[in-house]
Amino acid sequence: MKDVRFALIGGGFMGKAHSIALASYPMYVWPTDSYPVREVMVEATDDLADEAQKRFGFNRKSTDWQGVVNDPSIDVIDIVLPNAMHYEVVMAALAAGTHVICEKPLAMTLQQGAAMAELANKKGLINQTGFNWRLTPAIQQARKLVDEGVLGEIRSIRSHWIGEFFADPTIPLVWRFEKALAGSGALGDLGSHAIDFARFMCGDFDQVSGMQSTYVTERDKLDGSGKGVVDVDDMTSFIAKFKSGATGYVECSWASPGRKTFAGFELYGSQGSIIFDWERMTEFQLYEADAAGDRQGYKTVHVGPPHPGGQHFWPIAGYQIGYADTKVLQFADFFATLEGRQEKAQTDFADGLYCMKVEHAVANSIASRSWQSIH
């Protein structure tokens, strides 16, 4: 068993999720050839770094991310920073010859995303985009059923990530509401997962046509100096054609009162369908058209050891897993690549870049009021 030393750059919401997963990884994935070590926590100030180091159980702390990415004792740089900071840190880590994990959206521009993917491949380094939602055992099992032909020819999908957490107009103008810092709003933050769901089930996109809205156009500035403009989307939806011939509808919103984490999809084929709801992430609904007429209808499949990734957790189907556990699955996929058991991470930078291409095509379709192709 080899120690793999991680430097986590960023200690906020996602820093918490990654830290829990690194700590619990060997409790679930055992025996393991790779033992994750929480080596360095990097934050913006001494106070934040001190708090995050103690809270998340890292051996060291730092406010110097440049020094950390060039530290030869670090094996993996794990980046959970605001979107506008991804490119600089990823490129520095790759240049230093270190494997990189980066949260989504991967970068601010297609040019940046392409450069990140190209350098990672040129250096022969493992690279992973944080599409942990796709790695949920229920979703992996759904894809397995698609591959086995259980649903027949895949015809359509309705994919979504809808929540209410930014519906409140009194929430101040944090970085997520500024295009210069976030790149986009609900489309990049939530839609990236909905897009990834749809692509994972139906294959590559062909064309998209979208629309979007910003419901709260101004918010109070953090410094108390008045109102600031919100220039990102609160809601984006689009229709899609896939290269396979399937069609789709994708919707994302962070301002839909009543919805908490309404993420998932309805997938329809010629011989059956699947419904998945993240709020009930340890189960999915399966309909098989060839069932006897007096037995037709959706049945609930409870996820457990027989399903991809489910073997790592509990020995009984229906025992619950949570959000941080999907990060355990993300690290398991990373380590499978590091240990040579697979060629690349299932959600590598190429996947992050492809998702960005879809997002940009959607934005261009809205601006031009026309269908846009994805190449």
C-alpha cells in the first residue's frame, strides 16, 4: 500500500466534501493499494488555513498555493476554488508534473479548458473533473442497463438540476452572481451535471437551442456600498438533438421555490424507461415493456452491492449513502487510474471540456436565437 499525498486548494463547501471523502476512503475501499493522505490545506489567509487544517484533518497548512504545487512531496493537487481561479492553478500544477483533480466547470473559456486538457495529456498526468454525481451507483447501473439493451433504442431524455437556494433576493452579490468570476450562473454550476447525465445516457450532443432568465437582476454588494448587477442566469433550459438520433430537454435553475436538490433524469427507450431522482439517490425506477400485462409498471430498484460502486459501502441494498460518499467514488475512480486498472479517469478533463462546449453552444443559441452545433 502506497501513501498518496493530497494538497487541497480551497477549504469551503467543496473542501468539506473532498476532505470527508479522503478521510473515509479507506473505511469504504478496503483493501486498497493507494492510501490518501491529507497533507496540505491551502487557503487564502492564515486564519482560514488554520481553521480548515484543524477542521478537515490535514497535516500542514499554507497560504502559498504556488509553493504547494511545486512541492515535490505532493502527489495530487485537488482544486476546489472559485471558477475564475481554476486555469492558473491547474496549469501550474500540470507544469510541475503533478496529477490534478479540478471541480467543474473546468475553466472560464473553451480555450482555457482545451489548454488544460492538452497539457495534461502531453505530460501523461492523471486528470479528473468533479462529475461525482455521474458516479452514483444508481446512475452507473442505469448506464449498464442501457449498454445491455434493456431499454431498447434510446429515444429521449429529460435531464434536470433544479433548486431554490438562490431564489432569495436578500442574498448578497457573492462571486457566483458575477460572470467575470463564475463564467455563468445556474448553467455552469448546476447544468454541467444535467448535461453530463444526458451525455452519459445518450452519447454526444449534436445540436442545442436554449433560453434563460435572470430573476434577481441586482443584489447588495458585500462591502455595503449599494447594489451590484447580477449578470449570470438564474435559470437555463434547452432542447437537444443527439448524434445517436435521440432527443432531449435539459433544465437547470437555482431559483425555483420548493425544490431542494431536484436533480436527475427520465430516460426513455423503445423497450423501457428509467427515472432517477437525486433526492432518493439509493434507488431508481425501472419500467420494462416486456413484462406481463398484469405486472407492468415502474418498479423500485434499491441500490446495493450488486451495482457498480455499491460494493464499497454497505452489505445490504437500501442502506443509504450520501453526497460525500459520491466523492469517495470519485476518488476510487481516480485511484483506479493511478494504479493502472483503467486507462483514464471516467470523468477526465476531456469530459469537463466537452460539457463546456455544450454550455457555450447553449449560450450562443440564446444570443442568436438559432440552433447551434457541438463539434
